[in-house]
Amino acid sequence: MDTNLIPFLLINLAKVIVVVVIFLMSVAYTVLLERKLVGRIQNRWGPSRVGPFGMLQPLVDGAKLFLKEDLIPEAVYRPLYILAPIIALGCSLMSISVVPFGSDVKWHGVQLFQISDNNIGLLIILGITSIGVYGIALSGWSSNNKYSLLGALRASAQIISYELALGLSLVGVVLRSGSLNLRHIVDVQATHGLLSWNFFGGFQFIAFFIYLMAAYAETNRSPFDLPEAESELTAGYHTEYSSMKFAMFFMAEYGNMITVGCVATLLFFGGWTTPFGNLLPEPHSQILVALLSIFWFVIKVFGFLFLYIWVRGTLPRFRYDQLMGFGWKFLVPVAVANIVVTSFCIGLLPPAQ
Amino acid sequence: MHLALFIIFAGLCVAGALNLLLQRHPINSALSLIVVMSSLAVLYLLLGAEFLAAAQVIVYSGAIMVLFTFVIMLLNAGREERTHGSKLAYIAGFPGAAALLGLLTYVFLSHRSEFGQARLGEYLATTGDLSQVLFTTLLLPFEVTSILILIAILGAVALARKEH
């Protein structure tokens, strides 16, 4: 390994740069998608002036946020006030590193469509999400503002509570595939197209809906966006932030949305595999196979982002006690029941092979 | 490669632990503790204990330390006040700590030959291996520990319950 350490590092660095650039671009365009779609849901146009169909709006927004004055209020605790958005965005960017985007394509022995292929990919995503709470918690505390503090407290309590349901909902999938490696979890679902996906063939749809609801709460998205409920808390934990520091929280939130979409795709909807299974003939060209896998993956993730925005445009916000009751008294017991039933089925039914 | 990573994260771990003691503000101390826990996770990973490393991050740095910071934020604990400390700490504390350190060093050094050898990056305990051991040979301690935790939860609920 030591002999070819330099090319190994260079290829990986190139991969990281490409993934980060694409990830940030998709974050920018998710914001545009949200503004457009919510506009349509509310019977208005959404951004339409900058460029054709408003397609250049994200660039202009970025320039605006970048050029704004970066205010730091007097009474904040500066080290943590500056550190908090960095933690939030850093965790959001890191969790994409274990996500495989496409089929197993190797170039000089390096996996092309994934930054890091390892045995505990799923646990790494869970771990990084649990670290991401600090960004929000510290921002609220260090702002020295009652609204921010309340928002941060709500966020920490909410994220810790729903993390439990989130983790438990994934156990059924892990039981079925017998691995925590994301690539292996997808390979298990690849045999018969749509029918072997965990959502349909694996009978993990209860787990999927628990995952989806818990993940919406984890990313502080509507209908669980209490940490930044405008009507009660001004802007919640990022009330005191402006310019790029605010933009970092914003990007972190949308980045987390994309990661949640990726994980849902990988675990429940067969990742990059086609829904048609063996009905369609396999293309002969290797490049075409790779491109098709990317195509299916992107389509599925796009579907999840669409759902996120659709839910945001449709559902009203929870009340705080309802939120906690829903998480602890409904999602957690159902997730545990799902684990028990799944393990009984796997234990009692004869294995497929 | 492994040695370089070990030196970096072991240094980070020690630095975090020292910072934990020296900082006066409780939230800085809590954050240093998070650094210590996360560097420990990397050390576990270097020794090949994947699942343990992930569990360390999820449980300790993710859940338990969030509760710590949560409480510090709720109480809005201020800066710690420096006192000169009690006389007892100077008379008994430092010699006591030195004696304990000496005793531990002596025991470890004298029994060095009986310890197993762990090398960085050589051994890999997968999640499957770990659960095999945990649910067969170590089943009884594992289950007893979970009952212990259950009792602790029940105790906490009983203490926090309002009297009617």
C-alpha cells in the first residue's frame, strides 16, 4: 500500500472535490426546486426572472449571501458562535462520503462512485447525524438570545428523541441484508428489480414510513420544523446569524435532506438498481451500465426531495407536546414491533437460497 | 499511515483531556470531552474494532454528551470560580494521585509479558464477529447489564415522579 500511496491520495482527493462540488450544486438547485414547487402549490410562480425559468436564481442568491455584511452581535460567545455553522455544514458534507451513487465501477482499483466503501457505512451516517446536533445546539446557546436558545433546546430534544426511532427503523433492513455495508445492502435488493426492493419484496414498508417521519424530524423540516417556527421563535436557532454563516446553516439543512433521500433510496428502494429487474436486456457497454445506475439513483433521490417539498407545502406544523408524544409513544413502539416481526419471519421462514 | 493517525488522534485525545480540566467554562469542558470521546473512537477504529468505534460516536459523543450540553444550556451555568482549594487536596490529593499512578505503572510493567499483543491496523473484528461473541459466550453478562440499565431507568422514573 505504501508504494502507491500518492496516487491513492490523489485519486481520492479528486473524488472528494468532485462529490463536494456536485453536492453543493444540488443543494443550491434543491433550494430553487423548493421555491418553485412551493410557489406552484400556493398558486404563484416562484422565482422566474433570473435566467430561463429562474434557473440562475441559486447563483444570484449565493452571490447575495456572500456579499452581505457579516454581522457578529456584541453579546455572543464568539468561539462557539463561529464554530457552530462550521460543525453543522461539516457534518452535512461528511455524511455523503459513505453513500454509493452507482454500480460497482473500479478504476485502478479505486471505487469510482463512492468516496469510502466500508463495512459500517450505515453506522457512520448515524454517527455523523448525531454529531450534527452540536451545530444547532451551540449556535442557539452562543447567540445569547432567548429565541435562539429555545430553538436550540427544541432541536436537541427533538433530534435525540427521533434518532431512536430512526435507528430502530433501520434494524429491519439490516436484519434482512445481514450487513451494515451500504453497497451490500443494495446488492441484496438487486435480484428481481422492483419486487426485491426492501420496500415491496422485503415487507419493510412500515420501517420505511417510520424512517421517513423520523428523518423529517431529524432534519428539522416541516411538519417538524419547531426549532425554527417563525410564528413563535422568529427564526429559532439562527436568529442572530447573517450572511455566509446563515447560508452555512441553510446549506447544511438542504444537504441533510439530500443525504436522507440517498439513504432512503439505498435502504428501501434498491439504490441504483432498475425497477424492471431482468425484464429489460442488460446493455452491453460498461459505460452505459454505469450511467444507467447513476440515472436511477438520481431519479429516486429526486423523488424523495420532491416528497419533502410536497409535505412542506401541505402539512401544518406539530405542537411541541404532540411532537414528543408522536415520537416516543407511536414511532418507537411500532419500530420495535417491526423488528420483532421481521426477525421472527427471518428466523421461521426457510432461507431463499 | 496507521502510526501517523495513531499519533495524531492520541495527541488530540490527551490535549482534549487536559483542556477539559483547564477550561473554566463548563460548555468548553463538555466540548473537550466530546473531542476526547471522538478521538477514542478513531483509536478503536485503528485497532480494528469497527462497531465499537461507531457505537462510541453514536452513544457517547452523540447522545450522552448532547444531554450534558443540554443541561449546561438549560441551567445557563456560568464561569467556574477559582478558589485556593482545600488544604486537604494539597496534603492528601497530590501524594495520593502520585501513589495511584505509581502503583498502576508498577502493575502494568511487571505483568507486561502476560498481556496480549495488539498491533495497529492488523486485526479486524467485524460486527458479525462481535455479536457472535456477545450473544454466545458473553450472553449472561450482556443480559445482566441490560437488566441493570433497566433498573436504573426505573429508579430515575421513580425519583422524578411527582408525589400525589
